Amino acid sequence: MSLPDPRQDPRGFLRGLYDTAVQRALPALNTAAFLPKPPKGRTVVLGAGKAGGAMAAAVDALWPADAPLSGLVVTRYDHVPPDYKARPGRIEVVEAAHPVPDAAGLQAAQRIYELTQGLGADDLVLCLISGGGSALLSLPAQWKGGGLTLEGKQAINRALLKSGATIGEMNCVRKHLSAIKGGRLAARCAPAQVVTLTISDVPGDDPAVIASGPTVPDATTCADALAILQRYAIELPPGVREALEADVLETPKPGDPRFAGHAVHLIATPQESLEAAAAAARAAGLEAHVLSDEIEGESRVVGQVHAALARQVRRRGQPFKAPCVILSGGETTVTVKAKGGRGGRATEFLLGAAIALAGEPDVFVLAADTDGIDGVEDNAGAIVTPDTLARATAAGLKAQDRLDANDAYGFFSPIGDLVSTGPTFTNVNDFRALLVL
């Protein structure tokens, strides 16, 4: 992909870097090398995640036409590739809500759970897992004398999303309140062979965290989940705390014989996408530096730190020389303290960065989610330029007020700085690029 000249079109250049990162993570380009051979018996495809529709389409296109193939994958609403939606293949793809689960996700999870029945040793279960699967594959835990309702799980999920908890913390809780996550799906498939193809959207690329690890054993415990719920003061429906305290909601652990012979393949990762963007920047004549693919923390604070780095580069030539591009990924968090604001991790990061940069010349910043959706909004992210604050002031917007209101969308939208892509059909988490000229 040829990028615009960064000095003539910095906005276009940054958008080109984002597009390059997304392209590197598309299932159509990354699936073939990891597909197993057709088994003697059936091949059943099960999966969940924002990339689920595109992953199903890729497998369907690559799987031999004369080999049996069936299954069910659930993805987010409007995340089925148009060609596959218009001409469905052998793998059924259904849509449900994200980030808060709904009845459609519950029904899909129940159907996927039931498809594990009757599998034999000659059968293959091909699991397609990507970020977002935690909400999309929602089958609340049940236990003797009680159970969690969908409404109860929705309430816990909303509280976690607003709490500032990390993705690892949220998914630890989700695993223990699920009948299908935390390795339970794969355990149900025994004695069939299970091969998991996954696209990472989590810091560290741990398959046990991606979509709450429905196909891999879980090392976390009920006690861990309880500690997280207490740390963020999250209320639980009646009976749930008692079930956790009694360990009746414990997940399958490493060493469980039901996972023997299972294989897990990471087919796309955040680091690979950052490296692709870095290569594109170097091809355009700029030095490029990848900070990390697993940066976590409060979005606005991470934005301030990135702004300080950009100023140090521009003013002192440390730790990098300008002109250059600085790239990072990971998954930041937003602790929601105000009601009525709009925006996700990317725009809150950018608003924190814009305030800290205070109009610093020759610094341009893009942040966007690689799935094309920042939180629950209709944008992927936004761009900060040296005149962002000045244009906002002219439009009657006060940056700090919007940040205090958790309304970064309401800040960037009126000044035309949102980046909107629509669903990208993949998901390798946050993408951030700082251009220092």
C-alpha cells in the first residue's frame, strides 16, 4: 500500500498506517497456513467474535469442496462480510449484541453448546475465536439450586465496562459466570480433536484471555473473580457470590485430560499489525518505532504519556529523532464517571493527548480500534492535529469539560476529526500512531 507524503498530507498518511495494520489482520490473508487436514469423521466449526463472520468465510472458501463442513459462528451485528451475507456458505453465521450480551447471543451460545453433543474421536471441531466473543458467546452459569439470568449477566457486564477493570480482569469474572467460556466449550467436545484459530485482541496474546478462552484451560479461580468484583465494588445477583465462594463455578484447569491433543494457533496479532504499519512508514521514508503492543492503563493518562513522548522527540530528539512515527497497541480502559457522554477508548486517549500537547507544532496523532468501532459508537477513532484545540475553541468546545464528561465523541465530532471506517471484520485491538515531523 502506497501512503501519502506525511509532510503534505499527515492525516492521509496516518489513516494509511491504520489501514495497513487492519489489512495485515484480515482472516482471508491469515487462515490458510493454520488449517488442519480434514478428519475421517465430521468437521464442525464453532466460534464467536467480531472477526467471526470473516473467519467463517475464510474457512469456507479454503476448506475442500468435497469434505464435509458445517457449524455455527456468532459475530457482532453488522459484522458479517457483505459477500458472505449475500451468499451464505456451509458455516452458519448469526449476529448478536456487543459489548453487552442480548437474547440473540444467548440463543446462539445455547445452539453452539448443543452442537458439541455426540462428537466422536474421528471428528474435528474447528473453533474460530476473536475479540468480542465474551459478550457474543453468553451462556450464563447454572448450578444446583440456582443460576444466573441473562439480565443478571448484563448488569454485571455493564458494571465491569464502566469500572476501569482491565480486559484480563473482566474476562476472569466472565469465565466463572459462564457455562461455555473458560475452557468449558472445548471440554464439552471430548473426545473429538479440537483446533482453535484465534485472532488476538488482548495484551500478551494469551488465548485464555481472548474472548474469555472458551477452548483453553483456565488458571484463574473463583477466588480471583471474587477479588476483582470486590475491588471494583460490583454488586452480584442473589446466590452468585455464594456459588463463587463455594467454588461450584470453577473452570477446567491446565492438565485436564479433556484438553489432550488440542491445538491453538494465533493467526493474527497486534504486534504483527504494528510491524506492518512500521514497514509502511519506513517505505515512505520515515523512521518508525514500535513502543509496545500491550499498553494498558486509563485511556486519558496513556494519552498524556504519549503526548509527553512526542514533545520530547520534537524538542530534544530523545529517545528518537524527528521526523518519525511512533506506534503502540494494547487495550486501555475508561473509568466512566459521568452520565450521557459518548466515546470509547480511542477518542478518550486522544482527548487526553490533545490537552497535554496544547497545540504542539508538527505533532499529529491517530488512535482507532482495529475493529472499526470505538466502544459502542459509529467511529473507529479520531485524529489530533496541532490546531485541534484552536478549532474546538472556535466551535465553542472546552476540551477539559468534554473529558470530565467522558464525552470525547462530542468533542471530536463537531470539528470533523472522527475517523469512521465501518466494521473492518477483524480485531487486533487499539492502534495508535504519533507522527512527529
